[in-house]
Amino acid sequence: MSDTSPALRAVVALGVTAVLTAGLFLWDPVELSLWFKALHVVAVIAWMAGMLYLPRLFVYHAVAEKGSVQSETFKVMERRLLRAIMNPSMIVSWAVGLWLAWSGDFFSDGWLHGKLALVLLLSAMHGWMARQVRYFADDRNEHPQRHFRIVNEIPTVLMIGIVILVIVKPF
Ligand code: HEM
């Protein structure tokens, strides 16, 4: 129960925002893009929560003895975080983000090019983390704890750059 509740909360949050978005479209199409922006931010928060927490789990998992109860528990936590929260929220972030770019006619803006470059790096990191989840699941991790401590900082740096580009729009 305690393992599934964060996943449920994320799915419910995305679902509620999507339903409100659809409802408002029927009621007042002018506000549609603001509701999609709200959905985008909710999805991005869920995605980032996983991108910041998963490498932290790797830090602890890397020193847990293979086959121990602790190690098996980390495997379940990592798999659920990736599949139930990070994968769906990344897809929603991309789909709604691209829709916002199209509806706001932002595709020729420099800030969006910069943001897309950083989000592509973030997505590549997501793919790398998904691979680490598989390696840990097969007890094949070979990276030391220190490696994950350093990697842990990359999503934070990318997130700061992405938020500055989309809010300040410096170019
Ligand atoms: C996945 C690909 C993404 C695309 C294509 C995308 C695109 C966009 C677009 C076009 C907007 C509307 C900007 C405006 O109306 O001024 C927006 C808003 C926003 N995005 Fe993204 N985005 C993506 C991912 C992200 C990520 C990963 C973050 C944070 C780490 C993020 C944070 C935000 C925020 C905070 C806003 C609201 C900005 C405001 O209203 O001033 N986005 N996004």
C-alpha cells in the first residue's frame, strides 16, 4: 500500500488536471492553453521528482549487499518510480509542452531552442537511469556509490537552466 500510494497520487494528479482541462475547453476554449500549461507544470513536477529521487535510491542501492532484503526492496522502489511516475509524466510533459509551443507559435524563438536542447539532455538522462534500473534489477551494477552522487547533480543543473529559459526568456 505504501509503495503504490505515490504512484496513485501522481496518476490521480495528472488525471484530475487533464479532466479539468477538458472540462474547461468545453466551457471556455479561450482559457484552454492556460489549463494545458497547468497540466504541463504538474507533469513536469512529477517527472522532476523522479529524476531527483531515483539517483538518490541508486546511491543507497550501490552499497546494499546483493540478494539482501534491502537490495530487493530498492529494486521494487526503483521499478515503480520509473514505470508508474517517471515514464508517464515524461510523456505528458513532452506532448503538452510541444502543443504549448505550437499553440503559442514559439518554434522560432531562441529560448525554446535552448530549452529543447536541455530537455533533450534531461530525456537522455532519463534513458540512462532506466538502463541503471535494469542493471540493478539483474544485480549487474558496477558503478560505485560516488558515481551516483555526482550524477545526482545533473538533473538539478538542467532543471535550473530550463526554468530560467522558459520564465526569463533571455533570448
Ligand atoms: C518536454 C519538453 C518540453 C517542452 C516542449 C516545453 C515547452 C513549453 C512551452 C512552449 C511553454 C509555454 C511557455 C509560455 O507560454 O511562455 C512551457 C511552459 C513551462 N515549462 Fe515547459 N517544456 C518542456 C519541458 C519542461 C521541463 C522539463 C520543465 C522544468 C524542468 C518545464 C518547465 C516549464 C514551466 C515552469 C513553464 C511555465 C512558464 C510560464 O508560464 O511562464 N518544461 N513549456
